Amino acid sequence: MLAKRIIPCLDIRDGRTVKGTNFVNLRDAGDPVELGRLYSQQGADELVFLDITASFEGRKTFTELVERIAANISIPFTVGGGIHELKDVERLLNAGADKVSVNSAAIKNPDLINQIALNFGSQVCVAAIDAKQMPEGWRCFLNGGRVPTDRMLFEWAHEAQERGAGEILFTSMDHDGVKQGFANDALRKLSDELSIPVIASGGAGAKEHFRDTFIEGHADAALAASVFHFGEIPIPELKQYLCGLNIPIRL
Amino acid sequence: MNIAIVKYNAGNVRSVIGALTRLGVTPVLTDNEEELRRADKVIFPGVGEASTTMEYLRAHGLDRIIKDLKQPVLGICLGQQLMCSHSEEGNTDCLGIFDVPVLKFQPQRHEDKVPHMGWNTIETTGDGIFKGFTKPEFVYFVHSFYVPVCEWTAARTEYILPFTASLHKDNFYATQFHPEKSGPTGERILKNFLDI
């Protein structure tokens, strides 16, 4: 049976792991390769590494880091951040990444999704969407949630799928960092409407939140950062718990 | 041990190289006929599209070379699919090592998402590259096309329908899943292949 996936997300700046609360405060949580290997041993199903470095030098450091990850870790990993054009995708895939996630760049230039799918296959293209609930509905935001766009979550997710995205990674800006659970109503609608897998992101604070996003949110995978980085929820304990509820989980 | 990885236009092979390196062997990446024939074992990896990849293999004579290899050969993912007779992906004839077609998943229910992506269990023969496997194990899949269960099925899994997770015939072994991405279980499978 296909297992629901547990995915730790590591934010990387200058080759080191950091994680913000509501994308603002950053705390250092160690070497990405060591942390990735630890998660892999603990039973993480995939890893996501997000490059939040702005400089050209930082991009080079990140590419070298991707090479080290590929050499040392035996589970799939996605990389994101700073992907503006096809040659960024090519550079990261050649460095050994399994998938790339595109966010702002895809909203600014949706054809990027088509190009990635055409050149490397849908399976490498994760469309990451940051959205916030507004009076008019779920609106997509750019640049880590600072800049509103004219795109709405559900229509953009459908368009990303039609253009060839292989997965949707949906982060609720309202839930991220708050640790009160995932945006399950929106997730369920996304998951039920789309024919590609949906990864829930933003809001994990307790084991029950993962249960809820799989059962109520119909998510195919759940992503979290700080609850894993700071040992608040050990992955083996989380997976045992979910397994005990008959949720399909890889132990 | 002399391990060759077939070099062609599909996908990155860094993960395969990394996995072998962790098992203590240093593979060579080559499309040279002599180097491929001389290798103790050959790995035919692949992430990509079937018809364009077949065109590339034919244009470089690699179709003939791979079919004629006598040492143990392991096809991975698209590699397995290309070892079959025909693929619905781009409607192309393939290498024909296994006389079975490659078909596109047809979702039956809404929950049947395609690609089949993630960790799923395999039931194996317990032989060959699955030596020592006594119970279902989780491995990592990413694919939209599948090989039906057939007489060469060495492992099967179920998603939408039961299908072939691994093929074996003579010196040819193949997996639909990615052993190089399947954690310790994948390492056991690669180790078994190296030990054949």
C-alpha cells in the first residue's frame, strides 16, 4: 500500500540549516547533511532543502551542498529557492536533486512549469504555493508571503497541474509557525480536485495534526520543520502513532 | 569490481553513483562499447521519456549493445521499461529483452493519483536481487507507466492494480522502483546485485 509521506523541511542559508517562525525569526539548527542523514535514519520519507540565500556565492555553496546530500543520503530529496529559469533546474538536478520546487518564479512565469515538465518530466516538478485566506478566498503570495499576487490558490493549483507539475506543495501562511494544525479544509479541496499528490505544509505542532491532515485534509504527504529540528516530535514516535491509527505509513 | 553505468541522455545518475560508492564500489559512467562489454556488471538507470530515450539509444548504437550484454545487467525505472517490448509513452518500440508491453496507469478512483509517487511495498520471489527478502518491504517509486505482471515478474506491488515492481530473466534484472533512493532496503537490493 502506498504510504503517506513525512517530510522534514530544512531551510538553508550559506550552507547551514535555519528555520523561521512565520518566516521572520531564524534559528540555527546545524549541518544540513548531518541533519538530513539523521532524519533519513529516523524514517523520514523524503527531505526538502530550501535555499534562502540571496547571493550568487550562496547559490554556488548550495549547489555544492546538493552534491554532498546526493552522495550521502539514500532517500529522495527536493530542493527549492532561487530557481528562476530552466538552467537553475538543470544545475540542481545535475548536482543530484530528485525534484525541484518552484514558487515565485512559476507565478511570475508559469511557462517555467511547462519547460521543466517537458525537459525533465513532471515527476521532478513540485509547484510550491504560499497562500493566505483573504475575504475573497485563498490568495497566493510571493517572496515568502510578503507580496500578494492576482492568483488564487485553487485556480493556480489547477493551472500548475495542467502545465505539468507533478506535485503541489501548499503552505498556508495563516497556519505556518503557529503550530495549531494544517489548513485541512483547503487541503482537502485541493487534494480532491487535483489528480496529482498534495503535500501539506504549515501548522504542524503535535502528532495529532499529522493524523488530521491525512484523514481530514486528504494530504498525500505532510511537511514540517521546527517540530522536527528541535525534537518536539521525534519522527519514529510520530510514525508509530500514525501506524497505530491504521494510516498507511512506512516503518 | 568493475561496474559500468550506461551513459545516455536520460536523467541524472549521481544518486546511483552515490549509492554504489556507499557500498564501496566506484562505477564508471560510459557509452563506450568496449567498456560496457568488459564490465563485470552493468547498470542501466533512467529518468526520462521513453520514445526520445529510445531514439537516442538507437542513434548511438546502445540499443544493440545493451541487448547483447552477457554479464548481469540491472535496469532501473525507465531502464526497466526500455528493456520491455513496447511502451505507450511516446508509442515506441523498446529493446525487447522482456516480451511484455509498458502501459500507462488508468486511474480507477479519484484517489488514484498519477504519477505513482512515494513508498510502496513489494512482494518478491526472495531470489536474485531479492535474496534474503522474506516479507513485504517498502521501496521508492516515481512513475506513470507500468509493466503488467508477467512470467518474468520477480517482485510485484499494487497501485491501482497489481503490477511488476521487478523483472528477471537470465542475466537481465530490472526494477521499476529506485533502489538508490530506497534507504537501507534499496542498499540490500544493490548489494545483492553486486554479489550475483
